[in-house]
Amino acid sequence: MPAAVLMEGDARSFVERLFLEHGSALEAFLYRRTGSHADAIELAQETYVRMLQIKDVAGILDPRAYMFTVAARLASEHFARQHRARGTLDISDPVLEPELAHDPSFAEQIDQAQSAIRLDEVLAELPARWRAAFWLQHAHGMSYEEIARQLEVSKETVKKDLSKVMQHCRKRLEPP
């Protein structure tokens, strides 16, 4: 049944049928990305949970492709978390070779994950209030006024803190 003709009550059963039909292909896809059966099964389950949370399944034009896209993003996040715990990502790792051949943008994802790890390290050197201001602005899109209220400081203090964060990051993240 195409997703476009679903009623709201049918969404859960549609996702269940989608996974019954394509679940083994999804696990094989995730295994190729992770090199681990356990991780592939875990990520497939997480994909299922994410698909169940979609409010408008009927708006998805190609549910199978959408499901694989969700799974690919979860695999990339999983990979970045694993390597963040180790501290580095190595694109010469043989486990990554099939992924790099299949998806050239994966190398960009690795670079982004490495940059995020480095940014986390640099931000960890700063006072907690400065880090909080940075994340409130960049991750939550808060204005100076909103950050000031959240941190119980003045708007001017927020501006100064963010300026110091940016100076510190520029200094520490510039190439040698």
C-alpha cells in the first residue's frame, strides 16, 4: 500500500509491514556500514522506532528510501560516537573502505565528526558559562536576550562571553 493513501490509524501497521518486507535488507545494509551484526540489529531497531515517531507517514513519497535514509544517518551518528570515544577517525580503516566507495560524502561526514570532536575538546577548555552561552546560541538558536535570561547574566555579559569563546576557538582551531 503506498504511504499516500494511509489513514492515521494505519501508520503503525504500515511501518510494521515496511519492516517485515525490508527489514533483512536494512540489516544487511547496516552491517555493510558498521561491520557488526550487533550494531546493525541495534540500528535497525532504532530506525524502526524513529519511523514509528513520524507523524505524517502518508507524506512520504518513497517509504523504503526514507527508511534507508534514516538508517544511514543513524549509522553515521553511531560511527561518529564510537570514534569520538576513541578520539580519532581514520579514513584508511579497512572497515570504512566499502562505505567510502559506496558513499563519497561519507569522507565529508568523517571530517565533520573529527571537527566536532576537536571543537568539543577546545570548548572543554573554557569556563562552563561561556560553553553554555555558545551552545545556547549555536545549538538552540537563542538570542543574546534569551541566553542572558537563561544564564541569569546581562546581555552585555553574554556578548563578551561569546566574543571570548570565538577568540579562543579561532586561536586553538587555526591550522598550524
